[in-house]
Amino acid sequence: MDRLQAMEEKGSSLWRDAWIKLSKNYLALFGLGVIALLCIVSLLTPWIAPYGYEEQNLMLGATAPSLEHWLGTDIFGRDMLTRIMYGGRVSLMVGFIATAVALVIGVLWGAIAGFVGGRVDAVMMRIVDIMYALPFMIFIVLLMVVFGRNILLLFLAIGAVEWLTMARIVRSQVMSLRKQEFVEAAYSLGLSQWTIIRRHIIPNTLGPVIVYTTLTIPSVMLLEAFLSFLGLGIQPPESSWGLLINYGVETMEEYPWLLIFPGVTLSLTLFALNFLGDGLRDALDPRTSKD
Amino acid sequence: MALLDVNGLKIYFHTRDGVVKAVDDVSFSVDSGETLAIVGESGSGKSVTCYSLLDLLPKPPAKIEGGTALFDGEDLLSCSLERMQHFRGNDIAIIFQDPMTSLNPFISIGEQLIEPLIYHPDKARRLSREDASKRAVELLDEVGIVDAPARFNCYAHEFSGGMRQRVMIAMALINEPRLLICDEPTTALDVTIQAQILELIKQLQQKRDMAVIFISHDLGVVAGIADNVIVMCEGTVREAADTESVFYRTSDSYTKRLLAAIPEGAKTMANRAEEGQPLIEVSHLKTYFNDYSSPAARAEKRQVKAVDDVSLSIQRGEILGLVGESGSGKSTVGRSIMQLVPITSGSVSFNGTPISGLSSSQLVPWRQRMQMIFQDPYASLNPRMTVYQTLVEPLLYHGLANSNNIEQQVQQLMDDVGLARASMRKYPHEFSGGQRQRIAIGRAIATKPELIIADEPVSALDVTIQAQVLDLILDLVERHNLTMMFISHDLSVVRYISDRVLVMQRGSLIEEGKTETLWANPKEPYTKNLLSAIPLADPKSERERLSS
């Protein structure tokens, strides 16, 4: 019994406590569940989708939801459920990969700039400013022209644009944190700079970072739709939620279900992400009450 | 009938964790020309009581549950917002603790001063800009701002802390209020400035026959200026009487504890300083910072000489006090010894070995032998690490524990600093200020250091807690055979704890001596000034001092 308690004591950490707190937050759990479900469905789509994504039935045309086609068909007679499932693969992948790229680069860049300060900070932040100043469409078009159209490159390109704001947010947080006495105390314990950044600085920047991340994922998904619309991203017959919505808008008056179903799916994802993000932010802050 | 008559005031805070009775059945009265001091520790409800008079409380969560506050016969607690706006600034004015945050940094002092005059809610009493400015300059002059017409257009950051508080007082007095509420007006100030501000408030009051409510946590501060004192604790009045009865003849146990907690007199523990090789030797230390305060200073690469040619030594086992006012460079000396700031020139030796100029990896073994305790127990602990993680970090990092005995070592540390073992998994915000400082002390002694530099370790604590933490520090020094450098602006505390004292002014050491010798016979005028400015918890001698 004593041994067990000792083990528990040792395991007690921010992340463990955060998980305990998160598991009591039903809204956040709902968000987590929805996202997990979407991810699983996307992974299994090739095996469970009722039709092929490019299976057309021009005779059928656009039909309202029915027993054969639960979410209806589009003007080429393609099954909407199938297209939304395939679209989710692209959208979720763009959302998560591009955001992860932005997250990693942004947090590290901002943390280092803010922590080291001085000239290093000035140079690093001027680079950010220059990147901001580049019109990002031209940047992405250039990348596409030079390296050819490649879905992975698209992820990287979007990520490479989205990290800028993250870096600024993290830097300002870190600058106020590094003056705090607990960081000085860590110095006087002899901890190395990297250990201090990892153990004392980054955990304290998590709140705004998580909130910004949950805001980045949807904006990245919409960015992909925009690029695809311009012919720079995904091309039909492949699909993504953003593209489906774009086409849905065109035929909104005649065939509303072409807009409603992809729209509802995207909104549901965004809600789930926001609930999860807020839950994580609260869970990772020990100062919010435990209940 | 008194000017202000508060009766049965009850203010409850309705929070998620239940109802907190911040103020519970408090009654008092003040008349014109009288000073009432409300004394209590943090959380006693002293500020909440006064803020409710001006309807400055956040509602919700605060709710006034009962009572009346009759100002000139009119109830402040139930009057309309328009009526309250009339009272605010006109009849009742308030001065806050922090003169920096209560002035608008973007508007000149003069503009802020004349604002209530030219936008007076009562149109008949509005003044023209010229008349208002004239009035403001007169008042600035009266509160002791030198060259008031020229300073009229300055901004808040161009004034020192004490000057800013004078401006705040001028602002409070601009409409000639009949009641002035001072919420810890001198807590953020140096001891000599504090004495001047207290004197100023007393003078202005006598001249205008104002009523003053003076809120403070420090009995010494109110001894000289209060006619009556009420002592509050956890929302209730523990004692209400005239000043002399409270100080000399109190029967209340809490008041007695407050009075007993004021550090007074000399150190009771024997001097344990050993002869021979000093543990720390600092010679000709200079620590300069680049001055970025203005674009001109930056362009000229001006430097602030925070520490300018300081030499000192600390014997093994000694407790050395380092005193000085804010900006004297005393903290920078501590940080320079700890190698937390880069030094400009000079050297620091630990036990005969020079440690200044070592790289951060070369310093690691030395870091284990010297540790620091910081002033603010709210800022010096990582809010996202549990007590256990905080205490484990130094032990694991310096390889002083392994996974088998770490649990036991942490428990030992918690026993040492008087924390319950059960609270090991809690986060810093779940502790009070005093307990947090205990955690910080535990972290500092975790590596079994020889030297501890304590930078104002008790300044942020309530007086009863301060006494406990000081005793803990003395106890640990004795048990672990520590050498200590104790940095403080509070001379009474330094006297209570140190064997030897150094006095700093503007980056230089100006006087040094055995604690009691220095107290009895200070040589430098600056030291004399410092010593005579210490407020004593003795109304008779305080009054003499203020009137002289």
C-alpha cells in the first residue's frame, strides 16, 4: 500500500493532473470523442465508404438524401457521404499536419527568441517580420511552381506561413516569464538553459498556445479550400471539406444538401476542437479549480 | 454625530467555493479632524470595508448584506449612482497603495490633477482651465513638489515613488474632501520617504480639519498618526479603542500577537561567525547595466552603475545584513555573488576560489554550495509544478538522491521547513504566502548549501507570518550550519537577524559594523537618517518624532 502511494506521488505531474481534470470535463471529452471518431472514420474510409469517390452516375444527377444515398448525391451523381468521408481525410490531414508544423516551429522559435533576447531576438524576429511582409499567396504559388504540385508540400507551405503568429505569441509570453523569480531560482540551482526552457518556460506558455492552436486548425482547413479553389491544392475528383463547401455554395439554391452536410461536418469539427482546446487550457492550468 | 458612522456593515463574497464573509458586522465612526487607523493582516477585510464606502467593490461577487454607513447623515451604501459620483472625489477621496499603477502614464500629472475641477459633475462648481491649473500648481506646491509650475506638465514616470505618492495626495485633495481614505499609502515606499509622507498627511489633515481613515498592516506606521485604532481579523473587529489603549493596555489576544510579532530589539542567537578564511570574499565588485530608459541614454550607451566598487567578506557561520533603500544596488550585490548577473569588473571568491568569470557549466558544482531565497513567494515558484516537483528538481539535478530515497528526502525537507507532508502534491497557488516562502526556503536548502543569500525574504509577508518565517530561517541557519547574507530594506528585521550589517547607498557601501554597535552609534548621516525613520510601535515616541 505504501509502495503504491509512493508510485502515485512520483507520477504526479502537470500532465497527469491535467488528464485527471480533463476526464471530469464532459464538454472537452465530447470534443475529444468527436475528433477521435472523425480520425478513425477517415483512416478507414477506403474500406468502409459505401461508394468510390469518383463513381459517377450522370443519369442520377443531384438527388436529395435517400436510403441508397444517405446524404444525397451531387450533380454528377456522386455519393455525398463518400465524398465527405474522403474529403475529411484531406482536411483533417491538412489541419493537423500544417498546424503541427506551425506549432513546433512557432513555439521553438518564439521561445528561443524570447529567452535569449538581445541580438539573437532581434535577428529572429526580423526574419518573422520579413516572412509576414511576403504576400503568402505568391510564396505558395512559387513553391508550387518550383517543386510541382504535391499534397505534402501544400501542408508544409501552409505550416510555414502559420507559425509566424505562434512565434510572436510565444515570444511575448516568454519575455515576461524569463524575468520571473522562479526562472532566476532555476538558474541559481545550476540548471542549463535548455532545461529551464523545457521545464519552466514552455509549460507556462501552454494556455495561449493551445487556444491559438485550436483556432489555427480550422483556418488552415479553410486556407486549403481557398488554395484548391484557385487550382493550387486538391483537384477534383478528389475532394476536401473546403472544396465541397465551395461547390455547395454555387448550387445552394437548387441543392441545399450539397452545402449543408459538408458545412455541418466542418462546424462540428470546429466545435469539438474548441471544446477540447478550452478543456486542455483549463486542465493544464493548476490554478483553475479542481472540480 | 460623527462625520462618518458605519454600523453593522456586512459584506459577503459569493464565490464558487461558497460564501466568504469578508466583512462581518463592522462598526466604527470618524469625525472631522480625527484619524482612524484600521489595522489587520491580508484578508482581514480592512480594504473591503473602505472600498464599500465608495462603492468600489466588484459586485458580484461582493454583496453588501447589511448595515449602514452614514456620511453626514446620508447612507452611502444605499444611495444612487449619481449621488455616489457626487461623493467620490468631492467629499470622500482615496489614496491607493501603489502610486505607479494609480496614475495614468499617458496623461501629464497636471492634466490629471485638473480633470476633476474642469469636468466637475456640478456645473456651477466647474473651473476654467486657467483657474484649475493655478489651483493645481498651488496644491502640488503644498504637498511638497519642488518647482511645481515646471513639474505640472511632467508624466508619472518622471517622478520617483515618493513624489508620485505626493501627486496622488494632491489629486485626492483637489476638491477639498472632508474624508480622506488612505489604503496602505506608504507600504510601497522606502522608510525615509514613508516618514515624510506620514508627516505630510498629518499636516494636511490638521490644516483642513479632515477626517482620515488610514488602512495599514503595520502597527508601527499608525502609532504616530492615529487617534483611534480598530484591529480587524477575518472580517470582524477584534478591538476598537484609542491608540494608547491599543498599544499599551490591550487585552485582546490577537492584538497582543500582532504587537509581539513586530521584530524588535537585538538578535538573541549567539554570533557563530568563525575566524579564518572567509567563505565569501568580494573585492572591488562593479556591476553596470546598460541604460535603456530613454532613447538618448540608449544612443549614448549610458550605463547605470548598480554596484560600484563594493568589497566585502562573509565569515563562515555569520549572518550578514545588507540594508539600503530601493535602487541602492543591494539586490544586485546578492545576484552578482550568485553569478546571476554578469559582473563588469572585480572578483567574487568562494572559500578562496574565484568563481566570477566561470562558464555556466563550470559553475554547476558551486551552485550546489550557494542558494538564494527570493522576495516574492508568488513569483519565485513555478505555478505549474507541484511542491514535490519543485523540491525534487535540485536533488535530482545535483545527483543528491536516487529513486529509492527521494521520497524520504523530500519529506525530510518538508518537515524541516514546517510544511505538512500531505500537501506534497499541491500546486503553489493552493498555499498562503508564508507557506509558499517555506517551499522556496525548502528548495534553497535542498542541495545542503553552505551559503544562502536571502533577498528580502519576508518583505511580502504579513507581520505575524514574517515573525514565524524569520524564526524558521534562524533555526535552519543553526541546524544546518549555514552562512547567510540577508538583504532587506527593513532595518528592524535586519537588526533582529544579523550579526553584522553593511549599509548601501547608490551602489556603494557607506558604513559597516557589528549590528548593535551600528545601532547605538551610527557614523554616517545617511545611516542616522535611516535609523531614525524606522516607525516604532510606540505612540508616545512616534508622536514626538513626527512633530519634531
